[in-house]
Amino acid sequence: TGGVECVCEDGWYRGEGESVSESCVQSPSVVVNVSVERRTSGDVIELTVVWDTPLYSGTRDDSELLYRVSYYKSVSGGSVEEDVLSERQFVLSDVSESTEYVIEVTSLNGVSTLSDVYNTVSVTVLSSFPDLESIGYNMTTNILEWSYSLYGNREYVFELSYISTESDVTTSVYLNMSECMCAGGYTCVCSVFVADLNSTQPISFHLFFDNSSVLTDTNLSYDYNLLPQPTPSTPTSLLIFIIIGVVLIIVILLIMFFVILLFSFYIVHRKRSV
């Protein structure tokens, strides 16, 4: 009779070169508790990504649990770079301002390369707050409006914190990127109705993503001092300006008249002398 072949079921593997006497094992589950910290020293920005070990290691104890970290800029179309680490921390150096990075952390053991499915956690990080432009508040319509540059194709969520005129406490409103007008290119215009905004107090913009797998630094915020809109000139001030202008014109005309009169007397006196 032929020998009995012991084949691992789908999703279970033996390491390369291992005999049938070895147990079938699985690759580890995803890493957990991923967090990102942004550090700035002068003009140098670093992103530190840390995580905890997978809840399930794959029941393989004879090989070290490793982590492959892949990273790339989400809008540059550049090549993907990666490192394989044994520690649960990765530092991405020379980070560009206002750039979105996608970082993938994959847990590996001795049979992970045999699996078609890698247990990966993707983290999208915005290295700095996007440039906000044309921030303005219309006190007649109570509309706060601003524009910003879009990085990548993620769903941004803006949190606006401001001082309420009614209760004098900090109030927050939220606006999803899908509610903004993005007319071509990467520039979007957002507007939100804020009836009780105290325009003499700063507004704080916070940015995060509407996705649990996407993280940003907790310091990604932007404070803006929204000054009151300049009031138009009142009729009284305009009248004063007109009066001053008329007086100056009359003074100039009088000076010219006396100069001409003196010159005329001089000519007449000179003719009589001759």
C-alpha cells in the first residue's frame, strides 16, 4: 500500500524543508494599537510608528516574530520602500511638510511568505496641517469659509473649535470633506454655518480622518485669529473728508489769486517807472 500524505489545510503551512512530522501552523494576525508621533527638530521632521504584538502569533514558536514596514508618499507615485524589523518601532526620517504618507506594518513568522494573505495594517499620516487659505467669516450670513489643498484621496474631517457668543465656552462643529466643493485640481472650498461664533476669539482647526485605520498626529491643528470685518465708512466721516477737501481747494485757489494779484501790481508799477 502507498504511504499516507499529511497535507496542511488551507491557511495552515509548514516551513520550507520541514517534514510531515512538523505541525501545520498559521501566519500571525495583524499588529494592534498602532500609533504615530510626529517629532520636529529645526527643519527636520520625523514620524515614529509604534505598535503592539499581534494577538495571535500563528502558534509557531521556533521562529522570531518579525515586522515588515512599507512606506510611500500617497500622491507622489514614488516607489515603495520597506524594512524588516524585530522591534516594534519604526522611525521615518526626512519627512516632507504637508505630505501624506502611507505606512503598512505586516507581521511575519516562519510561514508568512507561504501565505497569499499578509496580515497588514495600513496607516495614513499627514506630516503637517494642510495650508488653509482665504479664511473668512461673513457676519451677515454667519458663514465661515476657507479653502485648502487636498493631499491624497482620503476622507478628511475638519473639527472647528470656537468660543460661543452665547455661553462663552468652547464649541465644536464637524465638516466632512465630501461637503466641500473641490472643483478640479487639489483645491477645495469649505463652508459651514456658525451662528454663535465670537469673531474676536481665535478659531482652532483640527484635522482627522473618517477611518479607524488612518491616523494623524494629535498636534495637527491650526489656530487662526479671525478679526472682525472692517466696517464701511459712515456718512459722517465721508462728509468730514469732503469738507476738508473743499477747504484745501479754496485755500489753494486763494493763494493762487493773491499771487496773480501781486504779480499784476508788479507789472503795472514797472510800466509806470519806465
